[in-house]
Amino acid sequence: MRILIILFMLPISVWAGTFRDDFEDGDLEGWKVLNGTWQVKDGELTARHAAISPPARIEWEVALLADCTFEADVRFEAILSNRAWVMMLFRPDQVWHYLAFRINRDG
């Protein structure tokens, strides 16, 4: 069984200008794949991953934002196990030093 995670992201900075990626251009420009298989399909960022560990990861390569609003619509199309989850990290500067939002398949 494979996991499919679909994200729709709209980060908007109020201090450092505006960045928006609705993935309508069909590419991953500005994003760095760290693990898993990521692609843009029908204007959505998707990940397929055949294992629970290590998790599928992708990173936004734009400079850090000071103040921002971040929106993402996330859904699971299929899951590997009941332990499936999605996490969005903000301002990571060390391995265990960051702000995070995490959701599992049950919400």
C-alpha cells in the first residue's frame, strides 16, 4: 500500500514581500525533495511513499520569512498504516528546534 499526501500551500509574508505557490505551473521550482517521490499533478503537490520510515519530506527553498500566514489543504488518499501523519515545520534551525503543525489520518 502506498501513501498519497496532497498539499495546497499558500505562504504569504507580510514583512518580506509575498510568496505564493498554488502549483498551477506544474513544477517544483523553489522546493527541494529530501525523501519520497513528489510531483505536481493537476495543480496539487503530491507525495507517494512506500515506507513509513524515513518519512517523505520536501522543503521550501525560499529564505526565511519574518511574519507570515501559511495555508495548506491536506488529505490522505491512501495510507500505509494507522500511524500515518503529515507535519508542517516552521523556522527549523536545529534538529529538534522548530514550530510544527501535525495532523494524523483521523484529524
